[in-house]
Amino acid sequence: MQIQIVSVGKIKEKYINQGINEFEKRLGPYCKLTFDEVKDEQAPEQMSDKEREQVKAKEGERILNKIKPAQHVIALDRTGENWTSEKLAGEMEKLSIQGKSQLTFIIGGSNGLSNDVLQRAEQKLSFSKMTFPHQLMKLLLLEQIYRAFKIQKGEPYHK
């Protein structure tokens, strides 16, 4: 399976990068993993709703430019479904069986994802009703993808 993670912004925190690097290594035997980071749009701290939508639209264009038509897209969004780790493993396995071997996860910036990106996504996934920094979401997502492969293969992994 080919898994692409498209995210907004660069990760500056060393400890998050170390975790990402660790899971990237662990995922090597299970999938071909690629990362595409798109530039986040500079915006003032206080924005109107219209300005926020403009920022999301610009970031959304950059995101959509990284996605190919054949890719199955799962957008991480607070309005998405809450899945268990087992459900993620099952969804990934089902896609693989259906011949959809190119899977793209999208992580938006601090303002979320544009409507165009959400419409492109076949599925929307929410990790929690809580808000997490988008940089940390990449690490959490990688851990869950790794866990999903371990579940699929029936291999032990700490609980």
C-alpha cells in the first residue's frame, strides 16, 4: 500500500520530528510512505470569517495540487467520524482488497480544511472532539497507521 500524508506547515519541534522519524522507520515493512508539506498561509491572529475562509481556500489549493485522481482521500476533520483503531485497520484493509492501494491522509492547518478539500475526500476522520495542534496530528496519525497494520497482520503491539 502507498500512503501519502499531505499536511499544512512545517514541523519545527524536535521531539515531534523524532517521533515521526521513528514511526516512518517502523512503517517501512508495511507500506510506501510519503510526506507532502504545503506552505501555510500567513494570517493575522484575529481574522474575520471571510478572511479565515480565504486562508483555508489558499491552503486548500496547495493541498489539492498534491493529490492524484486515483488516490483515496481521508481528511482529518473535527466533523468526521470517530473510529477505533480496529475500524481504521478494517477500512485500510477493505480499501486494499478493493484495489485502492493509494491512500492519502490530509491534515489541515490551524484554521482547518477548505470545503473543496473536504468535498474531494472520500472519508472524513476525527480523532477526537478535542483540538490538537496540527503538527502533533501527524505523529498521532502515523502511530495509528502503524497500529492498524499490526492489527491487520495479527502482530503484537502494546496496548
